[in-house]
Amino acid sequence: MNVLLSKVPFGRNKKIDFPILLWFALAFVAVLLESLRDNSINNYIIFKQVFWHLTEQKNLYIPYPAEYGDTNHYGPSFALLIAPFAVLPNWLGVILWSMANAAVLFIAIKLLPISRKNFLIVLLISAVEMETATHSVQYNPMVAAFVILAFVFIEKKNDFWGTFFIAFGFITKLYGIAAITFFLFSKDKVKFILYFAMWMVVLFCLPMILSSPAYIIQCYSDWYHSISDKILQNTGNLSPNHMQDICVMGMIRRTLHTTNFSDLVVLGPAVVLFALPLLRFSQYKSLLFRLRYLALILISIVIFSDSAESSTYVIPVVGVAIWYILQPKKSAWVIGMLVFVLLVTTLSATDLCPEYIKHNIIRAYALKTLPCFIVWLILIWEVAFKKFDPHITEVQ
């Protein structure tokens, strides 16, 4: 792990590039603005109370209107992650939490086998979405980081840490389980299985130290029902003001204006399209093929999720950025596709987008997901039909 972290440019370069300054400046300004507004750190309060409610052995998934709005939807192991921030005053905890999210994603991207130029490009493309997530003091930048870190460690034949990030991402927010795909790229599949099983047991049991075994087991039952109820709420609301279901299925529901639409109509073909190129075993030797699957996973876990919301899109946009740097030629259509993503997915959530377009077009039809879906389709075509050089060790 120390060898990997030696790639992180802290204290080694006298010159700090603009994208790096922009990345952390946007995160800091976003959380500072939110911390100065009344009721703007509601999500952070929910996160913080996961820790305190767990130590008090209270139900983690029921409303606590005297404490915060909405409800918690993260697993009980999330209490372990938020604990160092939860014990701090809110103003300090929320700032450190948000900056930690930005820093972990920064490090994860830096550790990818890409050149410094491409690292900075990924930061630039993803920076505004990271800021959007930070305005909501969300966990999503860290979720993206865990998927990337799982990929990085498995690439380095370190399945011990690779499976940790898969297990932790799964046991806290479910999204992380998609990174189990990296099992196919592991050089030692037996160790991968054993380490993953070990981490699942450890992370399942660890919160019991702060509470009790019976309580944690009940928490997982409560979590299941919470997620089930949330899916029903998300898929049954067609209001243009509805902030979730910003996904491919939600786009179809809102365009056809019907809730009588089964997600399986989309998810079934999507799973088949995602899985079939994995039968091209000869391409596993190519870093370019494997990186495309990293990008596919980052995009897939959001654009096919009923719980997707605007602040979640930092995850797929990092995937889009990886797709962009993998293009050998930045032709007009590639640049045009990137601009389409930046305009419709990224900037549509900011004040730069006119309110009428934001509310009556983008949000009303869940169009934030459309550009990412198109990039997903392009990636599927690439991994299905293109041949990749097996000798490349870094994307220049």
C-alpha cells in the first residue's frame, strides 16, 4: 500500500497544477457555503446520527424529525466511517467530512495507471460534479473512490486491499458490489474469494463492538425494508420536482409519464450487454480493456439505479472522464460527446443552467442521465468489438 501511495503528489512537486487547486477549492467553497446556511447540512446530520443511534442501539432507518429531515439509507457499518467526524462539532465535522471525500477520490484517481496529464484531465472533467456532491455533503465521491481503489489494488495483485474496498462499498451503500467484476481480472481468484469473504464477515461484525450482535442483525433486516420502501417511493413519483430516480428507467417513466413500467425491461438487457464482452478472455491482458470496465462500472451503478439523484453523478462522470482519456484520438465526435456530458449532465445542476431548462426539461424528464447512458453504450461497443494492445502499462 505504501508503494501505491508514493504516487500521490503531496510534498514532492513544488508546482501545484490548476486542476488540483480547483478540485480542492471547489470542495472547500461548497462545504463552507452549506455550513453557513440553515438546514443545509441535513445529509451530514443524518450521517453523523448513524454513529450515535448505533451506539444507543436505536433504529437507524426510521424518521427522527427532531434531529433531521428524510431518513438514513446506509448500512450500519457506515457508522465506522463517519465516527471520527461524528464526535466533532458540526461545523468542523462537516468540513472535514467533505474535504476527506474530495481527498480520497483525488488519491484514487491519482493511483490509476494513467499519465499526469490524463490525471489532470480526469480532475477537470469531474470537478464540477464533485462540487455538486459536496454541496449535498454526500458520500458519493468516496463511493466512486472505493470502486477505483478496488481496481487499483487488484491491478497491483493486492487482493487483500482490493476486496476490502469492494466489501466496504457494498456493506455501506450497495453500489460497491458491482466492483466484484474485478474478480475476473484477479491473478489469484482463490485468494480473492477468501479475502472478500473475510472482509464481509469482519465488516458485518465490527459494528457489534459499538452495540450488540442482535442489534446489528436487526439493523440489516431494517435496512432491507428501508431500501425496498425507498425504491417504491422513487419509482412512483413522476413530479418534475422529484429529486431521485434520475436514471435510465426514470427517464423512460417520466417521458412516457407512467409508473407502470418494470425496471427489468431495461436492467435485463443492460446486464446481458455488460456481461457478454467479458467472454472475450483474450482481451483481459489489456489494461485498456480493463480500464473500460472500470468506467462501465462507475457509470452503470448510477444510471441503472432508482435511487440516483443529481449529487450521485460524480460517480458516472468520473467514468466518462476515464472513457475520454482512453480515446486514442480526440476526434470531433469524441470532444462533442464530452461537451454533451458537461452541458446536460454536469452544468444542468448548477446556477449556470437557466431555471426553466433545469426544472422543466432536464429534471422533468431525468435527462441528466442521457449523456452518460450514451457513453455507456459506446463503451459496450468498444469492449465488445475493439481489439486492445496487451502491452500498454499506462495510459499516456
